[in-house]
Amino acid sequence: MQPDRLSNRVSKILADHENELWLSPISVWELTLLCRKKRLRVHSDVSTWVADSVAQLRIIEAPLTLEVALAIPSISLPHGDPADHFLAASAKVFGLILVTADATLLATPGLKVLANR
């Protein structure tokens, strides 16, 4: 992965043990696609890397629930990217702050975001 793509501010916030770190299976799915296309690389196979990272960082899995799927229409995104819709809905349903550099997600009303800039 590319931890150098995280801003210093975001890195510090993520490293604070007082904060919970959550991960959506949608993000893992996107990671597998990017690795398959050779746009990202991890130090081992994706499954091992994700399992090791989840254990090391004490990451909580954000489940894909019916509530998350039903929250999607309440979020106003100008594009049809299903991954962004699921990530935004997960953040909304579970009361999470979404870390992103995506300008569209940063500007989404009602969504708590932390800009990675």
C-alpha cells in the first residue's frame, strides 16, 4: 500500500489509539480490483495483507447490512459509483467519519468526513 499518500494530519488521527478504525468490505473489494489491475501492490497476497492489517491495527469490520443498503437513497451523490454509495451509507448508518480525498464525498451533505489533503 502507499501510506505516504496519507496526510500528516490523517496519519496522526488514525494512529491515535483512542479512535476506532473501521473497514468496509467494499474497500477490500476495491483493493483486490486495484491489485489485480496492478495499480496497487501489497507486501503479500491481498488476503494475508488484509488479515494481518486488521489484526495489527485492531480494525472493526463495517458490516454490509440491510440498513446500510436502505440508507443509500438518502445520500445525494452525483454519480453512480456503487462503492462510494456503500461507503457513504456505512459511515452514515454507523455514525463514522469517512477518511477520503474524494471531492464528491467531501462535499456530500450529511456525511461526516475527514479530508485526506
